[in-house]
Amino acid sequence: MDARVRRVLDEALSKIQGTDVSPAAFAGNYAFCLGILMGGCACGGVSEDEANEERANLIALAALYEVRQKIKLSLPS
């Protein structure tokens, strides 16, 4: 993976990994990460294998985010 693509992707990923990320911020940054991967594949900065691995990581982060949201909603205030 091109180093510049990796740096931008890492920065976007860091914005969806926090515990206080709003659903709108998570969705926007998740979509941004997918766009980075699609653009990276289109211009040759990301191989298909690398993109597939990163997409799998995004899916795992989305599942974890959803679990955290459900736990947050079930906790007494």
C-alpha cells in the first residue's frame, strides 16, 4: 500500500475507533475509509488483497461499534 494512502487511511480509522464517536461521525468516517480504499485501488496505490483486508477490518470495527452502542443504550442513566 502506498505510504500516503496508508497515512490518510490510518487517520480516518483513528476517528472511528474512539468510544465517544457519534453515529453520524462513525458513518461519515466509515464511508470515507471505503472511499479511500476504492480510490486507492483505482489509482494503483492499494492492491485488491490489501483492500479486502482493510474492508474486513472496517466490518469488524462496525460490529464492535454497534455492540458498544447497544451496551450504552442498555446501561441505566
